[in-house]
Amino acid sequence: MERPLRLIQANPLDSLARAIEALLVVASQPLSVGALVEACGDEAERIETALGLLGERYREGRSGIVLEQVAGGWAFRASRDAAEACGRLFERPVERNLSQAALETLAVVAYLGPCSRPDIARWRGVAVDSVVAGLVERGLIAEAGRGDLGAVRYRVTPLFERVFGLESLAALPRLDDFGGDADELRGRLESLAERRPA
């Protein structure tokens, strides 16, 4: 006697999680819950629950890809274990291999930007043309208009937030943690630049 075919109904939340997974794979930047709500045509609460399921599936140590909340949205990134192999695939160093000069320049732009090359050079006390050009090429900083004297000003990008695992720039350590406000920090950077030998 033949057994009756049992219809297996897919869990709607699993189906939603698969749709979100696909959206995150094809997206070129992190997607906010709002963007996922719009793309999936579903409720924010269910989107967040589905993101929780995906977060469990794609967590560090469990998968080669990791789901993370970064730059104001959700995105996949390579796990720490896979980062070196991914860097070799694209024949460029992984972002964590930034030079000290690049890291210092990024810190200046992240905390004090938008700022121009002359501003950065004055605060760091060294020429920064090649460092800034390299950071622009990597997509970590971008043009943000022009200053009073016509110099191009730079700001950090969403890729900067993503590479450094920041949900937003608000997640940077507070300037107060460094012993002063932005004006004091600017003053300290400027005085350091003045004391550096030419």
C-alpha cells in the first residue's frame, strides 16, 4: 500500500531568511532593516527575527562568511580565518595591513573631517599626498566638497565603517576618552605638527 504523500510546508520565517540572505549577497553595501523591509515586503520585526537566524548560521568560527551589523546596516564579510585567502584572491593586501601613516591619516579624517590634504599634512607634520591617494583608491576616504580656499576636503566612507566593524562613526571611541574635546585635540595635533622637525 502506498503511503500518502505528505505535503511539507516551508517555514515562512526560513523563506524570509533565505530571501534576506540572497539580498545581502548581491548588495554592494550594507542594507538597513528599512531597506530589507522594502525589498522583502515584510514587517521589521520579522526581518529582525530572520536576521537573528542568519546571524546564528553565519557567525565567526562557524562559517567562512560572517553576518555583521555595520555602517548602519547588515552585511556579510569574510571570517577572520578566511581573510588572508580572500586578500590573495583579489591580489591586494587585506585592509588590516594598512601602514601606520595610513592609520594616522584615517584617524585624523574620521575624527576631524571633512578636512583637506593641507589640513592633514599640517596636523601630521608630514606630506600626505600619496597616503591620501592610496586611501581614496582603497575606498576608505572620499571627496566631501571643497574648503574656503578651494582645497578638496575628505571624509571617511561607509567602507571605512565596514572594514573597521563600526555600525556608524558614533561607534568610534569618544574624543573625551582621549582627554579633551575636538578643539583641544585639534590644538594638540597642530602643536605636535609645529614641534616636528622639518
